[in-house]
Amino acid sequence: MKIVVIGGTGLIGSKLVAILTAGGHQAVAASPSTGVNSITGEGLAAALAGADVVVDVSNPPSFDGAVVSDFFRTSGRHLVAAGTQAGIRHHVVLSIVNTDRMPDNGYFRAKVEQETLIARSGIPYTIVRATQFLEFLGTIAATHADGDTVRLADGLFQPIAADDVAAILAETALGAPHNGVIDIAGPERAPFAAIIGRYLAAVGDGRQAVADPAARYFGGHVGEQSLVPTGEARLGHTGLDDWLRHSPAKA
């Protein structure tokens, strides 16, 4: 089976391509660095020619609301047009859990635009909504730092390892389209500050993680269950402690 991975050289994309290739499939890592640009359309038709599935795990170069919105809108339209022409049988998109419940977050709003575009395209599809990745815990801590304190929204958190995301995406790409949404998350659910606190302690960071009802999540207001699945979800296998044991963050 030929599967084109848009954003195939990034964190999730490279892992996904490796899994699919090891399984005997023709996995194409499509990104500007490999001559495929979903924003300009360059190389897109050639990459999708003869493909059965396209998996979109791409990300914009900036997280500014307007930039993100334009990125997903433009990329999505090009992918739908090229996918329709190529006769793609399954369009898989990686999105975010509860992305439609945080309208004051520009990135989340842009992902809703992307989801809507794909759902209305006429191409069979599956939207895989994931919780935050364990690999970004350090970035979260840095972004929410306030001196010696890391102030985090007073809610629950259930991060998932990138390896688990890639494995579930591979299974999804090889399966029948859901024509709907699948939620995926890590195996552990705990208060946001507790998980970041465990991460900081493990990497030898002396800052204290605290819950702050006024704290935002990358600019957006967060409720108790905004960052975790609220219904049925597929869970990964890698917990925080297992991930930390193998994480370069501790090096």
C-alpha cells in the first residue's frame, strides 16, 4: 500500500514513516525538504499519484493565530484537491483532543477549520485527536514559567508519547475510514501541575509546578477536562515514568 505522510520528516511523521516502511508499505515522507509543499502545492500531485492513503501530521512554522489558520486552510485545500484527483481512499488527519472546546486558542480554532474542511471534502477520512505529547513537557514548563515557579492551569492532563501516537496513526491509516473522530491519550491522567512537577523533578529542574486557576494554556482558558478526553479514547502504552527512563531530556 502506498501511504503519503504530509509532514513526514517531523517528530510524528518520521516515526510513522518508519513503522509503515517496516511493515512493507510504500511510505512517502512528504515535506518541503523532500520536494513536497502542501502550501504552494509543489510536488503534491506527483507524491499522491497512485497513493491509497494520505496522513497529514504537518505543522505551521509559527503558532500565531492568523498564520496557523492560513496554513491549515491553504494546506487542507491543496490536499483535498490533489487527493480527489489522485483517488485517495482514506485521508487521516492528526488533530487535538477537545480542539472544538477552546475557541479562544488560535491554534485550536485553526485545527477546527482543518477538520471541517477534511470532513466536508467527500474523501473518506479519519480525524485522530491526540492529547499533548510527552516530548513537549519541557516546552510547556518553559512557556509557563514565572521565575522559580511554573504556573499551570488547574485541570487534568493526560499526555501521550510520540511513539504511541505514531503507532496508532499507522493502524488507523491501514484500517477502514471512520468518517469521524478518534480520541487518543496517554495511560495516566493526573492534575496538570502534578505531571509537570514529576517531569521537573526527574530532569533535575528545581522550579516548582503549581496549579493556578488564572493560568492559560498557550493563551487559551482551560477547564478541568479541557486537555483530556471526555469520552471513549484509545490509550497509549507509555506512561510518564517509562518515557522518562528513555528520554533524552534527562541526559
